[in-house]
Amino acid sequence: MTLKPGVIIIEGHVQGLSNTRSLGGAGISVVVVDTGDCVARHSRYCREFYQCPSFDSDDLADFLLELAVVKGFEGWLLMPSNDHAVLTLSRNKTRLEKHFKVITPKLEIIENIYDKSRLLDVAQKAEVPIPGTYYANDAAPAAVPLSFPVLTRGRFGLDFYRATGRKAFLADNIDELRRQLSFIDKNFPIQKTLTQELIPDDGTNKTISFTAFCVNGKIKTFWMGEKLREHPIRFGTATFARSIYVKACYTQSVPLIMALDYTGVCEVEYLKDPGDGQYKLIEINARTWLWVGLAKACGVDFARMAYEYMNGMDTVYPDEYETGVCWINPLTDTAYAAKAIFKGQLSPLVYAKSLKSKKVNALFAQNDWKPGFIYCLSLLKFLKNR
């Protein structure tokens, strides 16, 4: 049976759930694939669910191609919600495009984003501020031209995490950095790392996400938000966020995205340096992000735009959006806010005031309650196992 072209959501975590609701609510058929159980599969808008191979394996591409033929998903849009999946789709773009609509850019563009050293080179040429950066050639540098503290990460974060078990190493002085580089060198090529100055936290400079839908490097529409609470605190996953507008982030992103020749949805993360007042580039995600549902609530529906664009439909690109709207994951935010309050890192008054704001719920929707219920059960199971 041939189905009307729909969308295959690859990874059904919270952002996959948001995209499933957005597309399904618009009458578009949605299938979810994931490596295991996920919240999006329990949405009323999920037509079918299939368990797939690892996102970082070419077996994923083989699996999708088999679905196209066996299940009649020819011409459907592939929408990844995971960095591993983005790289796999990009690497297999040519053969996948014979059966699917693939909005993920070609590998050369994706590597310019996920290889941090290449991204920083692109940013500097586009005159976008970046943190002070040092590339180590050996594990015992005599000195580094940076101000401490510093963070050491892999140029490709996914490979670095697999090898070291950590996303990044924080060093407060040169001796600590040398010890860390020595450890890294035993597990990972030191030439594939970079060390950057840690942007100071003055309590007000939150991570800013500039998000956009682009075509050949031109921004068709954009939306911005900031992480107000996250876990772990600093460099963590958002639990509470708010829509905002920061002119500097827009101004910087225009030449950056043009230089990348990017098409599709992307999230560009910035952090304001209180030392010089500049918004400095942290990273780019070539996909929708965890709290994409907040953008939709503010009037910018990225999932719907991607579907319409890839299907040659008339697409309305909003030129404005609502600010001051908040997004909350009620389970993680409650738990981590309580922890932050206990440690004196969050004012109870500030927390209580934030809950009175206009909000969109990451998990629970009036007409789609089951995913939130399943999420609660899975969290309880996780805590019990710990």
C-alpha cells in the first residue's frame, strides 16, 4: 500500500515528541524510529513505531532503505533528532535520496559544523567571536596562551566521549591541564582535541540559542531562546527556557550560516562573555533541539516548515515571534531546581516567580497525555535502578 508522503522521526525523545505532535496535528503521517523505547512512540500522532540499529552506524541507513521498500515509505521526509543520526544520514545522503526526502546537508557541510576546529575557522572568517582557543600538539605543553580556567574537548565530541568517558575536562591551572592532556593522550589522539577559555558565569549570562530555517545559507525565518535552568548547572540540558530576542546573535548568525551554505533547521549556541560583552560561539546543532516545542508555541513551527519546503509546498516564513514565553520539563526541572535551591544556587523566590509565567509543557498535552505518563514511569524506573 502506498501512503501519502509523511515523515520519519529518527529518535523519539522530547524533541522528537514535539515534532511528532506538530506534524501529526497538521494531518501529516508520522512514523517514529528509535533504538529503544521512547516517549514519541506513545503519542496519538505516531502512526507506527520501529526499533532501529544504532544511530551512529550505517546499518541505520540500510534499515531505513528497507523500510522505504517494505513499508511503502517512498518519498517520505527523514527528520533526525540526534547528532549521531545527522552524521549517518549525511554520510549516506546520496543513496538515501533515491528513496527519501533528505533535508540533512551533505557531509562536507556537516563536518564543517561537527568538527569544532573547522567550525571555529569558519566562524573567525565570518568575524563571529569565539572563546580563546589552543590546539595542543603534545600532552605536556610548556605554556598555553589562554586564561584559566579552560575546557578541553574533542574536535568531534562524539568520538571524544566514547574514548574518554567525558564530554570535556575543566582545568584551573597549567599543571591540572597537563595531567588531563596526559590522560587524554593515552585514550585519544591529542591532535584531535582543542582547549578553550571558559567563559565566566556571572549569574546572568545564560546560553542563547539562535535557531533558524535556512535555504542555501539564507535565513528564511529565525527564533531565539535562552536556557534559564539546566542540568547539570552550566553546560547542561535545559529544564526551563524562555523565548527572547538578542540583536547581536542575529547579526552574527547571518554571515556564519551564509558561510556554511546551510539548508534546513539549525541551532546556533552563544554565551555572553562578561569580560568583553561579546556573544561567543559555543556550537551548532544541525537539527531541531530539545526545546523546539517552545519555538512552535511562539509562532515558529520548524518541523512543519521543513516538511512543506521539502515537498515543494507554499511555506509561510514568520517575520516575528512572541517573546517571554517559557518551556518546562516539569519532572527534570522540579528535581534539579530543588537541588539548586538546596545548594544555594537558585533563589526560591526566583523559582516560584518563573512558574507563574506563560508556559508550554515539554511532556503533557491536553489531547496527548500518554507520552508524559510514560516518561514519568521511565524516570521512576531509572531512579529505582540507580
